[in-house]
Amino acid sequence: MSEESPTYDASSIVVLEGLEAVRKRPGMYVGSVGERGLHHLVFEAAERALNEILGGTASRVEITLTADGGVRVADDGSGLAVGHAGHTDGPPLENRLTELWCGTPPADRRSLFGGYFGVGLAVVNALSSRLRAEVRRDGARWVLEYEQGVPVGVPARSGPAYGSGTVITFRPDAEIFETLEFSFDALAERFRELSFLNRELDITLTDDRDLAAPRAVRFRFPGGPGDYIAQQGAPLHPDVIRFERAYSAMEGTVEVALRWCDRREERIASYANSLPTTGGGTHELGFREGLAAALTGYAREQLLNPDFTPTQLGAGLTAVVSVKLDRPEFEGATRGRLGNGPVRACVAEAVREHVTAWLRANPAQAMAVVARGSTAGRH
């Protein structure tokens, strides 16, 4: 070994803290510096406002892609606390904007997860060239401004205010991201998902980037996943089978909506605490087991061939399987597969009981489903 070979000891270690670490390694906090990470900023900024609706302190959230390339997230909630104004209901907004995970809710069934990483508003601030926060509460209006996560002055009271709420406006930093072009369709797809999974939500997404052709979409599904399923494809039968059930054994709830449509392919979307579980998991396994038990049992009652294959069961099936858990356990850092063991048996039981009840109560529709499954394997 050469005498000039470098040596490594404690003095060689560089410790990055707070927002400096986010700017140095952005992919660790938002997934990428491409379009995925860009959209993640919007979800992190919106999640806090959406949780206000779920908590009963707000009624709507408006997300706008602004003409200058920024994003504005506005809610009609109670208005976040501002530090030196003497508020004591939660962390001050200054802390939320500069401390990772500050103000993020616990991972339970009553709140949305922090996107895929759950670091909160601070990561949005760190990765924005400029961020402006406006709070309206107690008759006053407060404004906070930051550049690349660094405060520009102190929180300033800028006059009276009517009503209450919080507005976060940010512009992603071109020094960080490879693209600054948001996809309206990609954002709309995720906010649509959140709305049918959480029937309390009322979200408006507006695109003001093309002043000649602005567009806006409102997402609200008071009927939950059942409303979503009702809009999907030409149905094989008119009813949407839907139910929600709580289980102490899995420390959470399961909500399912399904219907068979007049097509061959299967479309099953599963979620855990409103996150899409593209890798499936115990809730999806339980759903399939419960469905197989219900259809096989009904076929036997009707003295029909009960030996359905998975392909036959899924032919034309459209379903949403959503579980909300107090202690979700995911396999992998991206939370794409649910691992909670008790969930499987609970979901299987709920699906078997509810689908069986529907089949028995609707014999004509039931026979259409059984007949479709029996013939699907022949193609």
C-alpha cells in the first residue's frame, strides 16, 4: 500500500442535517429529481390540508398549477399556528417548514400517510426556489417567505383577514429538478384516488398555465369506492357490491366495492391507508380468497360446477379493496405491498360473507356472474 494512500477516520465523516440534507440528497426524500419527485412535492403540500378535512377543521382544498410554473395549495381550515402570535394548537408553521416530519400525523386509520416518504412541508420548502405561506386566523393575516428553505425575514402580520385557512405557494427549484413541468393528468389521477378512498374529501385541481385554455376538475365521491366502480365500463349486472367493516383483530377497517363488467380482463386496485399497493399484499390475498369461497359456495348450493380457476373468477371483475389500519406494516421502502398478517383472514371473511349474501339475494344477477365465470376459461 502506498504511503500516500488516504486514511479515513471520524474527521472524514460529513454530517448533513435538516434541509441541507434534503437539498444534498433529494431523491432520498421525494423519490427522484424527475417528474415523480416533482409531483411528490404537490402531494406533500396537499396532504396536510387534506388531513384537516378528515379531522373536521376544513371542508375543501384547492390545488392550482399557476401560470408562473408554481403550485398553490389553499384550504379553508382553521389556519396553522404562527409562532410568535402566541398560538398553542400544534407546531408553529415556521417549524413545519424547517423541521422534517414536524406536524405529520401518526400513521393510523384516521389520517392520510405522508405520501410515500412522509416528511411533511419542510421537504417542499427545502426543494423550492421560493415558498410563500399565508395564514388567516383570528382576524389577522400572516405571511412567511423562504428561498431555498432559508427564511426571508420574520413572519409578518400583513393586515386583517376574513375567514380562516392556510395557503402554501411554492415553485420547485430548477437547481434540483430535471424537469419543472407538472402533469395535470398524473396529479388528477392521484387526487381522484384519494377522493374516492376518503368520501369526506372535496378537492379541486386547477390548471392556469395556459391562460387561453384553463381547466379545473373537482373530485368528490360521497359514495366512496362504490361511486368509482359505478363509473367503470359496461356492467354485467346493475348492482355495485359494496361494504365497509371494522375488525379489532386487524386494528382497522376494510372497504370493498366490486362489480363484474362485460369484458375479459380483471381490474383490481388495492390500497392501504390510501396508498396504492401495486405489489398487493395480505388484503388483496384475503379479497381473492373470500371471493373464491363465496362463488364456489354459491355454485355448490345451485348444484353447479364449483371448480373456478383464478382466471374465471377475475374475468370482467372490477374492484377496489381498501384497508385503513392503525399500525400498517409494509414490505419495502416504497410501501407497495402490505404485510399485516391478521388482515388476510379478516378481509377474506368480510368478502365471503357480503358477496355470499348478495348472491343469495339477487339470484338472476348471481347466475349471470356464475355463468360468465364458467365460460371465461374456455376462451
